[in-house]
Amino acid sequence: MATVYKEFIVEADVAHVWDALRDFNAVHTRLAPGFLTACTIDAEGGRVLTFANGLVAREVAVGIDDAHRRLAYTVTGGKAAHHHASAQVFEEGPGRVRFVWITDVLPDAMAAYIEPMMVQGGAAMKAALEAGAGRAAPVAA
């Protein structure tokens, strides 16, 4: 099994970053706008994502762990026989977060396709989180 590991620093508050990451159904607006262009929720609760490059993928949440600020998900269907990923955020000091994103995939050859997408996705996440796009919209009174 191939593993793709990406890690980057986000200059933002850990609560802000975790809130955006854990909002599984708003990934296209709060976490990776531009990299993702749409997210719909299917009848089984999976999210169907449309990427800027036209790829469509279905992901199912495996777990959201608030205590460890970790989200795990799996991709169903598609070309991979197995695709599991997790993202976790760690406070590195005031206003600074280490974001770790790991994907395990079979067959191994799929990693060559997934790795550049994770590079693009990581850049989109960093930019959105640092710009404040991950902040929840104010609730109307």
C-alpha cells in the first residue's frame, strides 16, 4: 500500500482550523475553496465532491475526533481498491497550526495521481484558512 504524507503550517488559530476541517459537509466552502468546486450529500450521508480539474469522488466520514482534532474518511467507488485518509491539526503556538494529511491507497500506482492533488489541495487549504475562509458565517438574528 502506498502512503502519501503531506504536512504544512497554517498561520491561524487552532480552533479556527479545526472548526473548518471538522465541518465535513462544507469542505468546498470552508476548507478548500477553488480546489473543490462543489459538495453534495447523498442519501447515505456520503459527500460527493467535484474538484476543479473535473474529478468527482465520493467520500464517507470514518471518524471525527474532537479530542485529538483528527478527521478520517474513505473514498468509495472510483479506481482505487482502497483509499483511506486522515487529517489532523496540532497547535504549534499561538496562531500557528501544523496540518498533517495522510492518504493510504491501493494500488500503489494511484499515489502518483493522488500526490499532486494533495499538494494542490494543501495549498488551497492553507490559503483559505489563513485568509479566514474557514470561519463560520455569522448566524442571522
